[in-house]
Amino acid sequence: MRDQTSLKLNRNFKPLWLGIWILCAFATPMTPVAAQEFNALRDKWTVHFDDRMKETAFLDNLVVMMHKIDRDDDGVSQSEIDFFRARLLADKRANTVSGYLKYDLNGDFVINREEIATVSTARIAKRNRKRIRNSARIESKVQGILQLDPNQDGEITLQEIAAISTRSVPDGKNRQHEALLILEDLLELDPDKNGALSAYEAAGLLRAVLKDGTGPRVQTQNQGEQNVCEAPVASAEAEVHLVGASKGSGVSSVSVSGQDRLTSVAKINIEAGETPLYLILTSGSPIIWQLAGAVNRLENVVLSGPENDEGKIMAGATGLSDAKTTFVSSSKCIYQVTKRESVSNIRAWVQSTDLVGAATVEIHGHGSVHELALPSGKYLDQPSKAAAYGKNLSYVTSSVGGSDSSGHSPAIRQLMAGPVNRELKQVLQRFNPGGVVNVAKEAVSSDVEARYYELLPKEAGLAQLVAAGKLEPVRFGHRDVYRILDAIRVPSGLAGSQGVSFILPEGVAQPSGSLGHSLIITEENGEIDEADLFPPRGNLRY
């Protein structure tokens, strides 16, 4: 097993292996020394995990703190903890000094009884200043401040204020100092002994200490929810990979999200090898994962993603049997893994270790995925130029579950029936570099019924309507313009910069479907207002 604990959190979330030591802490009985050390830490931290702070909330805060402390993105070191603590105390001193100097009315950097009383009186609303009890309140304020006067001469000088401000907040009295103390404890347990602690190492160590290495898996479902998060336990030999993508680079001909939402396609290429792989796949939008290569290595694949109205996961996979596919009962079972470092990624990592019973999970977070190779993690967000330009001119770039000529869906056959408009194809591939992927619905393992699109989403749907003779491209550029020739439904997903303008001639039926950020401009007497075709971008909410 490769030791990659030193890799940083924000480098595409490359593998983190907490090492043999942590693996043993989770999976095997601890040695007396380890058990004693963990028990001591757990007793020491008990004050931090009372009713006011749950474990998950503290973990979130701890990760946020680590992001603030880590100045060079290589993990948190003791010197960075010391520097951050010094900054906290410096901020406290500055606030303390400014809090006293607001009573210094004459600017001589000395505050006295009269100045404190004057400022305190001014803070009382006019209508309340004549009340007798205000005198007692003001006197109490004056006495409270002056009792901190070191020589009790009735005045506090700037030097005395500075001395007061150096009385630091004792460690453990607020959450930031609590986090620093626990980070120092965790740093002493640094698995790879490189002097720096990554967020994943901290999360793994924190869980190991709190669970004592022997307790049952933590329930990943929130209390009160009916569905329980369950998945097959990973074997001891398996490598577990947690993958996240916002979307795939291709447009699928099969939908797992209904006719009015885009289902994208992303490819995962399983590299040759002997070690079994266990995959947990998450996405921010409906997606079909195209699994190819040495799929015989796959022990199991768990899928999570957005839910439809029935609470089903809008995700699917091709290339493996249903017996090896598991869908979580709720999208909350595994948080979406994103490209940027975030608290949700740490939570997803912790959730995945609990869900499949693994001590080590390698995490990969990306935006748009064209192809991801596992277990190496080699990533492409779009096809190479050679692959993109080396094929015959076509909207359809690949097929899954059948040959290129089989034409699985009516929408694909309609798309291919007409000539290819080069400009429209360029627009399609600019927003969807993977092109249209011809998927056989029988090849999709999904939580919902996989169905062919009647009208393909986005630019693929526009191309389909052009091929059917129902839409005519007028111009391409700042905002693409199409003339409606027959009754149509607007393709889904034409939002943001992918919105277009439709010219509706007289006598043609009003289009159905969701416009997104597209516009319909009515043509009257064969004329239109050119300004209507290109509205200012500020008027559109992208």
C-alpha cells in the first residue's frame, strides 16, 4: 500500500492512507499502550463533547480552523499552531486596548472616573437618564473598570491598559483555543511523523480516539430519519475509492432524471491489477457512470447523488451487474465530494469509512469529468484534441451497450437522420466536450427506471430539432439564434450562458417546455426587433 498521507487536501483530493497504525486502531484490538493513550485523550476531551457540541459539529469546526491555520497548504504544523495562537492573543490585546481607549475623551491615553461616567451616561437613552437606578448602574460600571487599576490611583494609563491586555484567555475557554489544544494532541499522534497534520489525518485520528477502535460503526443517518444508510462492508483486501463530480462531460441518450432534466455521462476506466476495488460514486447532478476496463476488479459500487421527488437517487452505472451495485437510501448518507476543499468533503470521507467499514479511503473530487482512471486517479475533463478531431463529423461520439450503428433510441436516430451543422456541433462540444453518448437503457443499473430521452437536453436537443426540420439556425455568436419552423418543445438545460433566442413566426404554435434562460421573440409582419435577440447580460440571472 502506498503511503500518501503527506498529500494535501486541495490537490484534487489525492489518496490519503492513514497508515498501518490507524488501520489497526479501527480494525483490530489496540495494544495496552495505544488503548491507554486513547483513553487519556478521550477523558481529556470530554469537556469539549458535551451537549453544546456534537462530534460532527466539532469536526466541522476543526477542519475550518485547519484551513485558517495552514499557511502553506502542506498540513498543520506546530509552528503554524503557535503562530495562530499568537494571532488570537494579539487580536485579544488589540480589542482590550481599544475597549478601554473609547473612554479616553481628551486623548491623553489616560482614563479616569469622570470620563468613564460621562461615556457610560451618554450610552443611556435620553428618556431613561433621569431614572434613579441609572446612577447605581453607572457607578457599578465605573467601579468595575477601575478595580483593574494596578495601583488603584483612580486612573488607568496606556501602560496599565497594555498590562491588563496581556492577561490572555486561558486555553480551553473558547472553541478556537479548544481546537488548538486538540490539534496539538493529534499532531503528537501524526501517523507518518512528517511534522504536519492534514485534515484527513485529523478526521481519522479524531474518530479513532472517540470510537476507541473497538466500537460499532457510527450511524451515518441523522436521527429521526426513517431510512438507514447501509452498504456491503468492504473486504480487508479492497482499496476503497470515493469519487465526486459535479457532472459528466457527455450528454446521455438515456435519462435517470426524467425528461426535463439533464443526465450526463462520465467514464471511469478501471486499470489492470490484482487488488480488488470498492467504489463510492457521488455527483451533484443526475449522472450515468460508464465503467470500463478491468471491471472484474470491482468488488462493489455504491452510488449517491441528488434525489428525485420519490427520494430515489438519480444516478446509474453501466458495465457491471446489478448484484455489484448499491444505491444509498438517501443523498445525506454520503455528502457530495467537490473539487474544492470543504468541510463537506471531510464529512463525506468520514461517512464513507463508516458506511463500508473501511479505515482508509482514497478520495477524488472534480468538476466536470470526461474520464477518470482508477486506482491511479489520472483525470481528464475533456477528450484530447487528437481524439476530438480524429473522428468523422458526428454529434454522437460513443456508444455504451451497443454498436455505433445500432441507434438505440428514437432521439439518436432522429439526430443522425439530418446533416450535421458544423457550428452547432462546435457549440455542443464547447459545453459538452464528451458529445452525445449513445447509451442502451438495458445496460444501465439505476435506482429509477432508465428511459430514453424523447428530446435530448441542451444543444443535443437543438441539433435533434434541426435534424428534424423543426428548427433553423439563424446565427451563432454572442447569443445563438434559431427560427422555429414547426411546433416544438424547448430542450431542457438551456440555462445561463447556454440560453438561446428563438424567433417565433406568425402562425407557428408557441413552444412548450421550460425556457430556462432562453427567449422567444415574436415575429410580426416578417420583422423582429434585433435588440430583443441580444438582451443585456445583466438582465439575465445566470
